[in-house]
Amino acid sequence: MKCIVCVKQVPDTSGVVAVKEDGTMYVVDWVHATQGNASADVARTYLLFCLTDQAAAEKYMDLFCEKTSTAKRYVQQWLPLVAAAQLTKKRPEEKELLQSWLNVCDYQ
């Protein structure tokens, strides 16, 4: 295994992004490590990345979907739910972004 050359804190989480020499990124969120839907976790991390770096957020979601053969649309369906849950933490710097996701869903 190649050496990790960069470890960066994910904004407002206990997670870190580890980047290998070749640019491969890994996100580790040990505090929230539990059994659950991975796409919901990806949606949360995507929203947190959006606060500081939209390009990194898009790359993160695209890579997850590609590597796991998960439809991007499926992950995106979690965004309103995750945004609502994150709003309960009452962080003023997140409020505008999270509220913009609340009404973004398809009804069947």
C-alpha cells in the first residue's frame, strides 16, 4: 500500500479525508461508524463538503457511485432527509445550504 500523503479534516465532522500519492481519496468517519445505509452517509458528507468545496463534493459523490455501482439519483434522494437532520444541530453557517435542500425531492 502506498503512503498516505495528505490527511484533511472533513468540515464539521469527526471524519478525515485521506489522500494517497495517486490522488485516491478515502473518507473515514469513526465516530459515526455503525451499520446503516451508506448512501445516507455519502449524502451527509456531500452536504458538508458543499459548505467549503463544491468541486470536492461532486468528486466525492461521483467516486462513491462509480466504485459501488450506486445510482447517483439514489444517493441524491437522501439529501433532503439528511439536510433536515443536520439542521437540528442549529449551525448558522450551514442553515442556508441545508434549507435549500429541504424541498428538493420527487413525490410518487
